[in-house]
Amino acid sequence: MKPFHASLADEDGQAITEVEGTIESPEEAAGACSGRFELQDTESFMQGVMDGKKFRLQVDGGDAFTIKVESVSVSSRSGFSEALFLTV
């Protein structure tokens, strides 16, 4: 897993927030990559997750991914959540 900092946007390109997390390197993953990130709780993100929408993850200095959030859980930091995702 390698760390990243990225901009998170909805599937229409509307910015949601900045996130930090980890993602499998291409050498680790055959096909879709999995990862996780922590973000400050936002209503638009949570609604998108509940609606099964895809998101765009634009990693600083490089890659852009379309992701599907698999699960969201409460983070150890107050007001933050941890999301687990797969690239699509």
C-alpha cells in the first residue's frame, strides 16, 4: 500500500473535499485496486455512498481514479469517517 493525498469529487466532477489515505500499487493489484482514505464527514459524500454513486479521486501529482466506496466507518478522529474503496 502506498500513501496518497488527493482531491475527491462526485461523478460529475463537483469537488467534495481533500483526502489522505493509502492505495495498492499496480504491482500489488491484478485489475482493480483497493484502498482507504479518511475524510471529514460531509453530507454530499454520505448521500452519494448511500445512492451507490461513483467518485473521482485525483491524486496529487498524478493518477486519477474512478472509485466505488465499499464501506464507511467511524474514524478514531471526531467528525471524520474512514472509507474503503475499489477502483472501477
